[in-house]
Amino acid sequence: MNAWPITSSRPVGPEPAQHQSGLALIMAIMLVGFAIALVAGISLLGRYENSISQQVRDQAKMRHFLLSTEAVGIRTLKDDDIAVDSCDEAWAQGQMFEADEAFENATFRIAIEDAQANYNINRLVAFDNGEWVTRPLQVTAFTNYLNSALNINAGGQTTPVNEVAASLADWLDTDDIAQINGLERFDYAGHNVANQPITQIEEIYAHPFFEQQENRFGFQSSTVSVELAALAPSAAMNVNTAPDEVLASLELANALISQQQLSAITGLRSNDPITSLSQIDSLSVFRNTNKDDLAELKQQLAVASEYFVVYSQVEREDETIATLRTLVKREQNGTILILERRFGNPWPRKPFLNPSPC
């Protein structure tokens, strides 16, 4: 059988020169296109890398600006008299200064807050027989504090704040037994459970009542957290800087102090700072108080503080461009220990017109 006949209109032999030059032209165009694409890609990559490098440089610059501002605040604390801390001292007044061209004409703001003036959330529990247990009096005190100091009922909302206080105490105690109005591990729907005192106040964001958004209680966790502290449960509150609402959580003879006793303490500090806790002994409202009970009351107080929060902010053309929150501890010899830095945290109050926490 004959194969299918193959016909061709051109002679069999070498490719014509015209055809070969056409292929060469196509190859040349492809190579030029590839080279252009390669150059464009390298250029884009270079711009991207330059952009990333600029961002890194800008971040490093802002970090330098903030740390320089922080250093001024820390120097203010180091220069302060550590024997007594009160609201009329230099550290409590805040500072603002304008930089020169070396710092791009930025404005720097510094505010120092006494951490021992805020309500210590860890007071809700006490260490007893190897466990952290709820302190019912402090649940009541914290409920009062939420109602009075934080005004979370603003806007006419009815808020069961006793549930907030009780559930936080349950969150901090060691056991997994739900108290009245409390919450335990199985109630948290994926949230972390502390089961011990917390070390950073931001940890309350893990609590379902303190979501970082408007919740059913009508307040924001970011607003509440700046009015609280996360110190050792035994940390004393500063009698000179703590607001009345915080001092109202003092315990005396297995009860919260009375309004009359609170007014006597705040009246004592109204003209001049309290320089010694023995001054409380002279108040008439405590004249008939058992000495041991009065001693326990004074163990909850101090006339000077160890823990402070230094807020640093960099502004340019009235716009905040960088912030830093630094928790520090000032030791008895004046040494300042930096316990924690948080870049990017906002000011505790906006607008920040009066930086004094008192």
C-alpha cells in the first residue's frame, strides 16, 4: 500500500535567507521585551525595598524620639524627693517642649501618672493557704468604684456592675468554682482565664466584659483600663495622690471605711501632703479605733510611691505621630527600673489638656 502522497509548493532544501532573518527578528524582539520586563521588575523591587527601608528608618527615628522623651520623664522622677509624692510636685504637672530641626521641629509631650493612685485590680484577691481567694469586701469596693469613678452608667444605661466586679474576682482567683454573679473557665467562650493576679492591666481585655469595643455595658475597655492598675495585691495606695473613689476601698475592722472616715483622711491632705501615716492617728474619727485595726488600715497606705507610668508623645503639626507608655519602678535609692514599654498606646485622656493625675 502506497503512503499518502505528500505535496509541497516549495522545493526541499535550505531555509531561504528571508525566513531566517524573520526568525532572528522575532527572537531579538522577545529578548528586548524580556530585558525591559526584567529592568522594570528590578526597578519595582528596588522601589519596594527603598519604601520598606524608609519605613524602617522612620520607625527607628520615632523610637529614638520617644525614648529621648521618656528619658526626660525618668530624669524628672530621679530628681524628685522620694520621701513623699503628691499632686503638687513637678512629676505630676506634665511637660511639653518644642524641638529644633535636628528633631524635625517636632513637639514632645510627657505625662507621669502615679500607678499607686489608681484602683489596683489585683486587690480583688488575696493569697490564703496556697491559693488566691476572692475578697468579698473588695468586690463591693470595686463595684462602687465602677459606679462612681468611671461613670459607666452614662447614657442612661442600666449596668449590673456587681456582675463585672464579681466575675473579675472569679477570673483572678485560683479555683474553677463559679461564685454568685461570677464566671469561670467554661463561661469564657475562648477567652483566657487568669486564675491568678495579672501583671499587665491590658490582660483585662481577655475578660469578656472588657472587649476592646463598645459592649453591652456602654463603656470601652481602653477607657476603663487607664483608671486601673495591675500591681501586687499588697501594693499600698498613695494617700496623697489616690482619688476619693480609690481611698473608699480601704478596709477597717472587716468593713470598708465609712464616708466620715474617708472625709477625714482627704481633709487631712487638702492643705499639705501627708508626710507620715502617723498623722492619721490624730484624726478624731479614729480616736476610738482598735490599734491593731488602725495598723492594718495604714498597711494599705503609703505617703510615697514606687510605681509610675511615663507617657511620651511626639507630635508634628498638631498631629500625634508616635506614643509610648512606660511602666517604671523607683527604688529607695532613686534608681529607676523600666518594667515594661508599650509603643503605640494612646494618651490616657483625650484631649490631654491637664496631665496631672490628681
